[in-house]
Amino acid sequence: MNIEKEIEQVGAPATTITSQDMDCETAALLRAVIRPLFAGAASWAGLASSLYEKGYQLTFQKGRLCLLDNSSGSRVCGLRFLGLELKDLVRRLGRPVVVARGHDADGDLLAKRPQPHRS
């Protein structure tokens, strides 16, 4: 059997690792890369942009602010896993603009506040 056929049988490797699956070294590296983005952010839009450049985005899932992998759309971890608190971010960056989605207290962060429509 040749290598191409063996690869087809195995399938694509799982590239998404959630916080429950991470070993301590991976978790430490994730925190080392992501925490400075939160610390250096002057606004929610700036934070969203910095995270997007690294391949992540913020969203609310079941009422908790989470970090998602852009390529798979799957949850990587929550703020608490990164050692952060939403109340501290709100105190520093202001209230985030969130668009509700679904029925489980889910929502997406908007980079900027929408302008009201005037008729």
C-alpha cells in the first residue's frame, strides 16, 4: 500500500485542541501568546483585531466570554483559563457591544458600535 492511500484511510488530523485537552506546556504557550494581547488592548476593537491576526476571536457561549479558533470555529478556552476576568476587561475597555445569537446566552462581539438608522 502506498503512503497516499494510507493517509486517505486515516483522514485529516484533528487540529483543534480545547482547554480540557491541553497539556500544561501548550496551555502555558497559549497564555504567553494571548495574555499580552489582552494586556495591551486599548479597546475591544483593538483586542478583536489583535486576536484575529493570531487566528482567534472572542464570542459569548452560554453567557461566558470565550476564545474561538477562527479556522474551525470551535471553542479553545474561556477567560478564566487565561487568568482573566470579564469585569476587569469591562473596567478597562468599557462594555463590549454584543449581538445576541441563539437561545443559550450566546453572542458575537462587534468591533465597533453600529450607527443608528435615520429615516
